[in-house]
Amino acid sequence: MGATAFIMAVFLEIPYTEILIAAIIPPLLYYLGLFLQIDTYAARHKLKGLSQEELPKVRDVIREGWYFVLVFALLVVMLVGMQREAQAPFYATAALLIINQLVKIHRWKKRNALQFIVAAEIFFAELAALLAGVGLIIGTLSLTGKVGTLVFDLVQMAGDSTVLLLIMGAMTSFILGIGMTVTAAYPFLAITLAPALTSGGLDPVAVLLFMLYWAMISFITPPVAIGAFAAATIAQAPPMRTGLEAMRLGTVIYFIPFFFVLNPALIGKGPIGEIMLVTTTAVVGIVLIAASLQGYLIGVGTLPRLSGLTLAARVFLFTGGLTFALPGGDIIGVSHGQLLALAFTLSTLGISLALYICKRPVSA
């Protein structure tokens, strides 16, 4: 989240720690989805990891990078304990630079220091230009009263449908995220789009996180996919194919923002029982979604390709997993129990088909 989290805390006038707590569960679910897809891909293609002898020793890693842990601890103490959100990053960065120069193995030479200064200047110059442009846009909209008009137009177009308003908000955030950095796009979204979404009774923190996620999704979504195309250059792989693969690996990220904005229990708001329930069902759903996308179900095995039954099994697994992960609530008008019953039915069909396919004898 970086600097955007601090902007969010200032905009909502709440402590940074509250933003931090709200942002814990969604990224964990996203990384779980990534891990499971990579793990099932490796199982499907029988890929093996490094041997125990090839792995770096924990003692050596800690000895060479201990100061990263120390600086991270300093950052956490200043953010959470001392609540000095504005100064914490500067002190942590200064401490990291000082310790880096004291450790001989990582000590910078004059050329490294010059490269750092030039890179920092370029970064701040680009950021200042972007923020200046956004400031002009926001100032113009505020002075002319067009912010209220935009909010009114979105609400009128969506009617009484909160889900439709969220979809429109997601597309708006996505488009702005294509042309600007998240840090630059976020203030504009917070002023223009957030009032339209919160007017439907949605939680303000969930709405701002929702916009943040959708402003970042263009990094892995073709035809833009800046992050995926950069990775393609390093891997010497076809850019568009890499972008599509990144999109598949990150499939969960397209749904998670809708999940936590429809039910804030996924950002830690609500009774502890409901938080545990929606988190558990989301984990089960992500396991099934990963199995569907990669064609490998843990405990069952690899699903063969080019088969009508295989396609049906993967569709049932995906829809069942999506229904498991979707939290019930007043906004969507469906209870947790109803969603779980439907998810259990769909998932059972998918798992039963997968078992049948994997145990069916292969014809000669």
C-alpha cells in the first residue's frame, strides 16, 4: 500500500493502525491464491523445488540481512506504538542508509550513492508532476462544482443497485489507474468517486480500499499490464502471453475487493464470529478456484485436458469456490447459510466429477 495508506488515513482522519488492521485479510487471501495456483501448477507438471543442500541457511541469511529486521521493527514501533505516521518512513529510511554504510559487505561506493540520488530525484520529479496535474484537476472540479455532478450522475445511472454502482466504480478506478500511478490516482478517486459509493451505505474504509485495489489491477491486466510486461522482458517471454498468465494467476484479486466492500467483516469490522466465518469460507473458495484454474485438485490429482466432463468439473469448482468466498449480507440480500448451501452443492458436483474423471480407466 505504501504512501497511499497514509493518504487514506489523512483523508478519513483515522489512525494509520486502523487502515493497517483493515488491510490484513484481503492481501493474505490474494497471496494464498497465488501460492495455491503456483503449487498446483508445479504438482500438475511434476516440478520439484530446490534440495535441502541448495537452500540458503537461515543463520547466514540473518547474519547478512539482520539490519532489515531492525529497521522494519523501528518502522512498526513508530507507526503503531508512537503513532508518528508522517515521520516514520523518513526515520526508517535514514536508519537503513546509516546501517548500510556501517556494514562492510553492503557499503555503498560513490557511484552507488550517486545512482541512488539520481533515482530519487527522478522519482520525486515524476511524482510532483503527477500530483500537480491531479491537484489542478481536483481543484477545477471542486471550484466548478462538477464533483457533485459526477457523484449524482453515477448514482442516477446505477439507480438503487449497489452492485451496479460498485461495478461502475471499479471500472472508473481501473481506467484512472491505467494513466496514473496509484498514489496520484487515489486522491482524485477519493474525492470524486468515494462519495458516490458511500452514499449507498457502504463502509468508508472498505470503499477506499476497494478503489485502491482496482486502481492497481491494470498492472497485471492486458493490454496495459505494465508489471507483467516488465516481467516478460526479464523472462524473455511473449509480453501478451505473460500478461494473460499474470491475469490468470491473479484472478482472485478481481473478486476480493467486491467481497470486502459487500461485507466489511473481511477487513476486520464486525463480530469476531462473522469475521472468522467469512475468512474461513473465503479460504475454502480460493482453494477450489485455484484447482479449477490450474486443473489440479489437491487430494484428487490432475484433471485431463480437452474433455467435456473436465470442463464441467472445472466450471463447478470455480463457481462453487466463488460462491464459498462470497460473503453473505444485507447488501446482496442473501444470508451466509444460503450461500454456503449453494456453494456446497456446486463444489460437491465439481469434486465428484473430478474423482470420476481421475479414476476412470484411460481408453487405449
